[in-house]
Amino acid sequence: MNLFKLFDYSVPLVAAATVLGITAIITVSVASSTAYDIKRAQDVVEVTGSAKLAVESDTARWVINLGTMTGTNDQQAGFDRLQVATDQITAYLEAEGLTDYETPTITSYQEYIYPNNSQPIFTGYNVRREIIVRSSEVEKVSSMANNMEPLSGRNYTVTTDMVELTYSKLDEVRVSLLSEAIKDATARAEAIASESSRSIGQLREASSGVVQVLPKDGIEISDYGAYDTQSMQKEVMVTVLATFEL
């Protein structure tokens, strides 16, 4: 039986797809005991198997936020200021070897004040832009994100979001972990069956829970899948619900 045909990995990780629609999805806490159910009428045993792998973040995503305020008649001046700031900051990034970045379109929003018992008064424009940086130099990007001085300038504000740390080979790891989780489920089924002097037969059904990417030694899983983006050291975990004949 080709186990990998049970699973479909085309859905993005953010959704962490289910892999077989026949059996209900189940996610099991690391700290929980072995779950099983022997259905004598059907001569099957249901077990959960799990597998984990320690990985290290190898990709960083850093978002730099630029902003400036203008009056009611000088919106273009705000666009010009942020373009100058963008040019200065991207030159700095390139000098540091960070060439994989994007600069989405500048946006602006009208600003108002709201006096008591009167109509809102238009006061000007809030002009914004992001610079999104990606790099495999995780430690370097994390260090640069803690130093705002090279990003700062006149007539605009700059803030940065927390650097998102991810693992780029998650799809490959997920395949191997699903295989290991099936092996773990098989071993548990064999141990359960042996208690009643029986043995397991063919794997009848299998389904995978969502993928959990946790900080090292983390236990806070989610029914919808978890993806830690803050820790350098992570653990990838998958669970499988399997039904074996007896």
C-alpha cells in the first residue's frame, strides 16, 4: 500500500490541510496518553500515531513600515518624501547584502478630527509604505531589525514588525513525518492488540491532523494548526489517526 497517496500537500501551510476525508481529523496533545478504540463488532482497532522533528529557522521575513503626514493640499509631497526614504533604505539594505526585497505601492488615507456635535473636519493625509525584506541570513536580519538608526530620516516615521522566522523545507519534512507517524501508530496498534492475544492486519483507513510548528519544547497546539514564527529552534509535529484490521 502506498501511504503517500493518502496525503495531499498542495494546500498552503497556513491552512495545514487534512489528508484523507474518510476519517475525522484529530489532533492529540504531546502530553496526552495513547488514544485507542477497539471496535469488536468490526474487528478493528483505532490508534493515533505521532512524530516530531527538531528544525532550525532558515528564512527571515522583515517588514519595515514608513509613514508621513501631509496637509489637505500637499498629498504628493508625502508620496515624494516616502519615495526618497525608500531609496535611502533600500540602498542601505543592498549595501548589507540584502537584495531580496519588495516595495509595494504607496498608500494614503484621509485624516479627520471629530468635534463634539459637529461634522468631521478633514485635516490631511496619512501616507504609508512597506518595505518587505526576505533573507536566509536569519541572524543578520534579526540583528538589523533591532537597530533603527540606519532606517531613520527627516520628515517620516519608521517602525518595524517583529521578524518572522520560518523553515523553508517544511513540505519535505512533513512527508517523512507522516511516514514515521504511521509507523508509530502501527506499533501502538500492535501493542494494544497483543493485550488481547490478537494481531493487527491491514491498514484500513488513515488521516492526518494539522501540522504543528512549535517552539522547541512547546506544547501549545491548535486545532487549526500552529506555526511559531518567533523562535529560532522549532519542532515540527504531525499526528495520524489510523484504523487497522484485527
